[in-house]
Amino acid sequence: MEDVIFQPLKFRNLTVKNRLFRSSISGRWDNYNGSGSQARINWETKFARGGIGAIITSFVPVHIRGRIMPNYAMIDHDDKIPFWRAVGNAVHEYDCRFIMQLSHSGRQRDVPGAENLMNRALSSTDTMDSFHGLLCQAMTLQEIKQTIDHFAQGARRAREAGLDGVELHASHGYLFTQFLSSAINDRKDEYGGPLENRARFLLDVIHAIRREVGRDFHLQVKINAVDNNNALYPWEKKGNTLEESIQICKWVEQAGADALHVSIGSMFPHPQLPSGGFPLDEANWWYGNMLSAGVRGYFNYTLFHYKLLRPLFYAFWNRTKKERPLEGVCAEEAREVKKAVSIPVINTGGYQSGALIRKVISEGWCDGVTIARPLIANNDLPHILQRGEEPDRPCSFCNRCLVNALGNPLGCYDVRRYNGDRDAMIREVMTVYDPAPFR
């Protein structure tokens, strides 16, 4: 019997050769101004070569005001089209599909960069984020209209670049979440208040993209099944429930989306996603990049720096972790979303075990899974699973990769996976620069 993981997944406008997607995960290896680099091409090609069915790009800002941090490739201008065409062509050589994640940070702008030093981040609200204290201002109706057009033009550019589709990043606390979430959106106009008003910005963007690119171009939406906005600090509002998110998913389907990508959490990182550890030694080294970004940066840095204070942070950070498994962290919510919609549902959240992936697909919890950290650990994880095996050196979910990304090239920084050989670990991280742009 054919392995369910390696059966093709058919969407309305797209077919993927198997049920494994590389989830979005970002590194600071492009140029400061948002133009792309050879390292980006190398990075994406790693996973295509490793057998993944489709790659969802890293966070790709549609405008400079929506960038998480410098050195991320953008899609804010037509001059970016040739670069993304080159990335897509490189990935396609391995029969891998390439989906651009159209993104806007809103207030969750970790390192603003030179271009944004003199402005506050655009958001649905004037209230700073609860973790880092990132300052922001509520968007005017004119700014909302402009941002809707930025997304539509980003989709057009992705299509002109020959890519296979786009994903709207409406989870993890970025701009769409800031509109959708009842814990964050405090607007009094037609984009705030009841659920249908909070969903308006996302639905307006979907309609605008369909007007710009038509209905024959793949469009999917990554969305929170639950916000759990109070998972870190219990005095914060909880945010959207599963029932509210399912209603949003139904509206998203009606608006013309081809698929849903289910996740959880009203900010990133969130205590429940990514699953696994919070490496405070690494945070102590690299969180300094964020000290000037948010008004709570020094407070967080103090907690990370002084070991006597770390138990206080862990008491809050780990408070609700026991409610979630390490792998398939929001699989149950994905199952409930899938029951309510007719379009395919893919699910993220620490998938690595072939047995678990086969279970959630074969039992109809979701149609495919997205993977990031276990693929950083083992770029060829799909080939391993196709042989019916499990990785010899699996991802430990230590999350050192994510914390290092603030200051270092993205890669696996768990030296235990290299038998303590730090030089071997660094050589593996640096493979993203091979081939180099100039030889």
C-alpha cells in the first residue's frame, strides 16, 4: 500500500507531489535593503533537494513598514521579481512547488532597521505588544487601503515571478492577527469590534488579490485556530476562541482561498508554539539585538541575563506548555477546522515522526503537514520518511535555531546533534553560503 505521506495533494489550482511542506522560517542572509542573495537560493534549494513537496517561503514583507528585521528578502517592488523567479526556478528543478508567504509585521517588528527608525509600526491598535513592548500606531483607513493594495501587488509579483502560489500570514501575532484578535484589536470603526468587522481586513485582502491575479492562482491563508493571548501573562485577554476562528475560516473559504494552514498563538514566539525549549543562554547572547526595539527589552534582557531571575521567566513561559504535545502541537484544532470547511487543511507544529504524520493525514485531521525545525536538523527528512525510517539525529526542539537567527545565520545550533563537535556544527550552518555569490 502506498504511503499516505507520499500521495499527491491536489488543491484547486495546484498539485503537490507529497503531503510535506517546508513551513516558513526566516534567516538574515539577504541584503539589508530587501533584495535577495545567493544564500537565499542555497537555503531554499536545500529542502527541495531533500524531497519536500512544497516550500512556503520565509516571511516576505510586502512593504518596508512590515519588515520583521533587516536582511529579509521582500516583494515590495517589481525590481524584486527577477530574484524570486531565480529562486523558484532553482526549487522547481527538484519537482518542488514554491509558495510565497506574503507578510506584514504590524507592531511585531523585532528590529526596525534604518528605514523605520523614525516611525512607529503600523497596527490595528495604539497599544504596544505585551512581550517586547514594541510600540505602534493604529492605521488610518487610508493606510489600511494602501496596505491591502500592497498585498495585492505582492501576489501579482509572485505570479509574474512564476511561483506556484501565495500564502497570507494571518497567524503568530503579525498584522492580520492584530486585526483578527479580540485581545488586540480595540478599534471602534468598521475594522474593529464584532468578529465580522475584525475579519474585514483579511477578507478585503483576499478579494483584492483575486481581483489582481484571478481565481486560477493558488492562495492559502495561515491562521490561528486559537490565540491563547494570555498564555504568557495571565492578566492579558485570551483572544479568539476555536469557534470564532472556525467562523473566520469559513469566511476565508467563501472569499476565495484555496487552502488553510492552521497554527496557534497570538505572538511569536508564543509559549505554546514553537513547542520545546526556550534556550535562555542563547537568548542572553542574541536578545541584545532587540534592546532598542521595544520598551520592555531591557526588562526581558535582565530576566535572561541573571540566572537567579530565570526561574521567574520560566514560571510564566512554561505555565501552559504542559497542555500541549511536543509534536503536532495544534493537531486537534486542525481537525476541528477541517470538519468545518471544504478546502484542504494543512497543519504546522513540530511534526517530525513519520508515524504521527501518517496518523493525522490518514485519520483526516489534516491533508498535509508543514515542517521547519526538523528540516533544519535533517534537510532530507522526506527521503528518510519515504524509506520508512526515522532520523538518526532528530531535531531536539531546543529552539536554538530560532534564537540564533537574531544575530547569526539560521541553522541547527544544537551541538549535541554533532556529538559535541562545535566545528562540525558551524560547518553545517555555513553550508547556506555554498555556492557563494562570487568565486
